[in-house]
Amino acid sequence: MVKQRILYIPHDHLNRAFGVLKDADPELDTVVFVESQRMLTGRPWHKERLFFLLSSARHFARELQEAGFTTHYIQAPTTLDGLAQARNLVGDLPIHCAEPSSHRQFAQLKEAALVFHPNDFFLTARPLFMQWAEKQKSYVMENFYRAQRVRLNILMQGPDPVGGRWNFDADNRLPPPKNYTWPSYLEHERDSIDQQVAEQLGFQPTKTWATTREGALRQLDFFVSTHLSGFGPYEDAITKENWALHHSLLSPYLNNGLLHAEEVVAAAVSAFETQGAPIGSVEAFVRQIIGWREYINGMYWFLGEDYRNENQLGATRKLLPLYRDSSKTKMNCVKSVVQDVEQRSWTHHIPRLMVLSNLALTTGVNPQVFLDWMREQFIDATDWVMVPNIIGMATHADGGKLMTKPYASGGAYLNKMTDHCKGCFYDPKKRTGDDACPFTTLYWDFLDRHQDSFKKNHRMFQQMSGLNRLSDLPDVRIRAAEVLRGLDSGSI
């Protein structure tokens, strides 16, 4: 039969059952992938991230070919060049695509006059989220999450939440345990496609990340059977003894399409209903998927393209050297977290927020510069994930639209929730002196620098009252200036 459509599959739409492929016909449709040179060289991407994205797409292209689709994997200078090549190969047919996952890609593909289909890689359609957001006075994720539980009928008993509570977060804030044996993690063996991509990139990847749907499904099964029960209690902890604790390691597959939120949530709920997985861990995990993930994607589209440029705290500092080189700091926690990123292109959400982002916030790193670094380094980074997380949560650059208070902390929090402070050169209890913890010094200096912004914030009353009681604030300011100079030079 004569082909009637070209189906363009971006590198984050890798799922046969969703997007433009869900109603595809091998007899009528030709499938096209475009690996653009701009995608490879437009930024200093972490090579583990590039390897994962490229190899996953190439594996998926092969799977479609084996399923009977005519498939073209095109390497071109840009995506638009690749789509033009596709038309030259196949004929001047309409090109169909699921709605792209970023503002920039959407604008780019509109230039090529594509036919867009609704993006169903999430559980909440964009128009549906808009309806929720437009009715809100403030965009509280917990309110959205509870509405999601009801709408999707997940962990519900009629109108009530299973277990009698919507949220078990208060039970899930334990520090890293002592004398604890952490379960192992899956390793994913590399095949010929992986090897070809690795050779192209001049890079030897780890075995941490699967690059096929089969591997992603094995990772899901392994998490549910091995790590889900322990996920909740220690989800906010950081330990030098283990790089992932009980975290699922599923976010890359959810974000590139190899897994869908629907099946991931169903697996966790099934473990609760049939295998006795604890409600505290299951609810916490489900909240990450149907609450936070859906909320962040929805807010990305609701807030619009200009949101990424917010900088209401006027932060102008350049990226600190330690972010690109873990040897440029003596802080145990920061060094360890950056080493994890260097090695695997990943660390879990608490090191991202309370170490990497906390430092960027309190030192005044420009939010757009920090956003670029996070986008480039993390294997699960996409625009829709990182823009709201960095601008709204990590750097408080939006002035409180997303989060009513900044996520800043001193060394006391890190001393409680990590085991890095023991043996560190710096003392988390000190805010002045050569061995004062930079986080502690910078926390108070940050509050001091932004008193006008925070003094009317009711959620900051306790912190601002503490600042006003400091008798050594002049010394803190002097030490903070020393710390900032040391961080800029890579010596602290």
C-alpha cells in the first residue's frame, strides 16, 4: 500500500502504545527519528546522558522495524533538516507528531507545519491541568495531588484515602541508618547498539541505565520487589555508604517514554494490595508520580515560556567551579554529590535540592546559569522538569509563585539528614571562623541579604526572627564574603 503519513518520534516519545504511534499502521505510516548535530553539540552535555538518549532511541527504532514499520533513523545538522530529508526519502507526506515536551521544540516544529496529536505521556492532559490551575489562588501541589487521587481512583476507599491519611510524608524523614545493608542494584549489559553509540561519543558508559523497554521493565520489577518497601522512610536521607538508597531509578525511563506513569503506578499499587508493601512507602512513591511529576509538567505549560527567565532575587554569580569539578571543594557533602553526578549523571532529589540547589541559592548563582548546568548534567533532565524545579523550587527565582518559601538550609539540616559532616573539614555548628560550615554561614548571610524580600513572608517568620537574634551578624557577613571568594576560586 502507498504510505500516507510520516510519523516523527522525538527522543522522549519512545513508546508504542502512546503518542503518535498508538494508532499507527505499518502499512500506511513511515516512522522517522532525527538525531540532530545540534542535539549532540549544542551544550556541554554529560556523555552518559547523551548515550542513554541516543541508544534508547536507536533500540526503539529497531524494535519498530522488527514490528513491521518502515523506519528511518536520520542524522542531520538540525531536526528540521532531518525532517526535510525524510520528505525527500518518503515523499511530500504530512508529518505527524505528538505534542512536543518543551516550548522551544514546539515552536521549532510548528515551522515545519507538522500535524500535532495530544501528548498522552502523562496522566493529566494539558487542558485538564489548565482547568485546575486557573481556579487556584495559589498553586499548592498537595491540593493537586489529592484531586489526582480522587480523579484517578488511586489508593482510595470510596471518598477516603487508603490508610486514613492522604500523605505519610511526616513518617518518611529518617536520617541515614547505621549498620544497614543496602540491597544491590541492577546492572544492564551492553549490546552492539550500545557499543556503537559509545564509540560515536568516545565514551565508556556505566551499566547503571537500561536503553531498552525490556530493561526498563526489569528495572521497574526490581524496584517494586527489592526497594519499594524501604523507599519511604529514607527517601530524604543522604549517605556516603550508598548512592541511590531505595530510590527507584525510574525517572529516565518515564521521561523518555520507555515506561509510562500508568504502568509504574499500577505496579506499586499492586505491590501494596497483593504483596503487603507498606502504605507509607507506596503512597510516597505514588505521590512522586501522580502528584509531583504531573504537577511540574502542568505548571511548565501553565506558567509559559517566559517563566524560565525569572530572577526576582537578582542573583548574578557565575557557576561555581565545584559544579564542574568535584575536586574544587573541601565540603564532604558537595564533593560526594558532584562525584555521583560526574560518574552516573544522576543523584536523587534530596542531594539535588538540599546540596546542589541550596548552595546555588545561598551563594546567589544566576538561576538561568544553574538551570543550564542541571539540564546538561542529569540523565533525566528535560526542559519541562528542570524549568519549574530550578526557577520555582531550587532558586526561588519566581518570588514564590510555585513555593511560598525558599529551600535554604544551614549545616544543621545536612548534619541531621546525611552522614557527610563527620570527618569533614567544616563544622556544621559554626557560622564564623575558618572551619565554619559554608552552608551555615551562607544560610544566615542569605537571609540577611534578602530581608526585604522575606520579612513579609509568614512562612519565614521563624527564620527572620532567628536572624534578628544573631549577635555575631557582622562577623557572619565578613565570613560569608570569605566563603564566597573561596567558592569562586575553588578552594573551599
